[in-house]
Amino acid sequence: MPDINYKIEPVDEKPKKKGPQRGTGYKYDPIIEDFLESEHSLVRVEGTGREANYLSMQLKRVLDRREINDVAVSVRNKEVYLEKS
């Protein structure tokens, strides 16, 4: 018989299931939300600590997932820009 360490303990009930795990794209939703709520038509995104290409990819995923087609993400000189069309 194999040696394994385990223990069983009585419980009153099973815990509730957690909702679906959020992917990393959800981390960037506030950036898109703030931009959509702003009056600006063009902004530069700063202060995330992420490389421009990575950040632009994540922001594009947010836009795709939320089916937002009137916002463009672009990278110029290693900086990320959001633009309303």
C-alpha cells in the first residue's frame, strides 16, 4: 500500500462555486472605460509599466471582446494611443 499523507475532515456544506476566472484582458477594461467616458477623441496611455506592443494587444482584445468598433489602438514611437472614430 503506497504511503501518502492525507486527512479528511467533516464539513457542514460545500462552498459556493466561484464565477469564471477573469483573464488578463479584464485588467485593462478600466482604461477603455475611462477613455469612452472622456470627451477626448485621442489620448496617449501612460503609466502601465507594460511595453507598448503588449499593452496595445491587450487593449485590442478588450475592444474585440466588448465589440467596440469605434475605438482604434495604435503604437507610435513606443507609445500607445487610443482614438475614437
